[in-house]
Amino acid sequence: MNTPRPPDDLLAVWLDENNLPLPAATRRAIGVGIGTVRQRRRPIWLPSRRFSAMNSFAKLAIAAAAVVVIAVAGIQSLPRSGTSGGQPSPTPTATATPAFAQLTKGPLAPGRYALYDRLVTSIEVPAGWEGKPPFVRKLGGDADGLWWGPIRPASRVYSDACKGQSLKPIDGTLRGFVDALDAQIGTDATVSQVTLGGLPATRVDLVKDLASCSGGAESGLNLWSTRSGMTGLSPGARGIVYVLEKDGELVVFFGINYNATPSGSAELEGVIASTQFGP
């Protein structure tokens, strides 16, 4: 008898959560604010000796020195002017405010979130979803679940997803990646031309091809590898790959639909459609 596996295992067997480093966080231009730091003045400690024996001349000299110190301190505290030889006072720059809340780990309130990736990217989630940066996901009580988020572009694709041994290098282009998935043994790939965030993209839906999979219905699928790990699917899961080019770079998003109800599948498609690039 097979022991039931927890939803996290079923959904992310080869997302390699421990080895796959997160893409760099969204970086927006932040203005530099000029702050002022108060400096604590050192107290001037007078000698403990008595001054009763001082002559008048010495007292006058000390008083004059004190007046000079006060005058210098007053000059230093005056605002500097750009017309008197001093440096003009800097004007604080307004700090940019992120357009959306940053995606965090754990349950999410419905709304739009900026992803932790190297692009300025955001997605909108309905109720019941949670953050697993840079992914968002929804796990059900019956080992069903949904995932969506950006991943590193693949460097090699498995020739046979069921045997998971022979890796085929790809050329790093959109066409090369899609063609390699389409030719993969053990998976059935449906390729379609779509858009993501208003940009042209290629979508590849991946399911197990039982006719060519040597491991049968109970085996997982090894899809591709990156510099940091391997990506695959657990038995019964369906993969959704979006590939596009943005600013001369290959961008890949990956979704997982595991045993989801029709309404859950519709939610995932809604989250995918909400993906946006830009602030």
C-alpha cells in the first residue's frame, strides 16, 4: 500500500524548494532621502579647583572666550546659503512607494502582490491563497493544489520524462525550449500562442503520456533542469508553462494544477491572467 503524501510533496516534488534560489526581488527606483543625525555635544567639564583667587584679568579672558565659543556655535547653527560661499541646503528627495504589497510567506489577503523576481511583476490572488515566494499557491484538504510563479529558464530538458536520465542541452531560446518540451518522451505537450501581461507568449500544457511513459501511471515526471535544480511533476499533476521574451531575456513562469476541481482550475487561470509587468 502506498503511503499518502502531504500536499507539499505532491505539488513540489521537483520544484526543489531547498536548492532553487529565489530570483532577485523586484527592484524599484527608490529616491534617496537626506536625513539629519543629531550629534550629542560633549559637555565641557570645568576643573574642580576654586576660582576665588583668580584676578580680574583672568576672569575677563574666560568670559571673552565664552562669548567667542557662543558666537561660533551660533554661526554653525545658522542655515547655509548658496550665495554666501556655503553649500546650499539639500532638498530631500521623495521616496518612491511600491505600487503593491510585496509577496510574503503565508496566508494572503485577496489583492495584488509584487513578486520576488528580477522583473517588476505582480499578480492578483483571490481568497484562500498563500505566498511561497516567488510562488503563490492554494492547497486543498484532499491533497489537491494550485501553484503559479516565475522560475529560472531551463538549461537542459529531459529527453524521456519518465526515465529521467538523459538530459538534452538547449540553446537558451524560446523556440529551443518549447521544441524540446514538445519532443519530450513521456509527456503530452499542447503548445499554443497566448499573451502574458500584455506580451506575446507561448503556453505549453504538459500531462503524462501513458502510451510512451515507461514508468506507468504511478511514476513522476522529470521535465527540465536549471543551474540550481530540477523541475518536475508528481503523478497526476498537470504542468502549465509560459515562455516569453522581455527586454531581450527569456522569462519562464510555471504553474501546477494537481487534482483541482473545475472551480479551482478556473481560479488558477484567473491568477495566471492577472500577471502584469511594470509598476
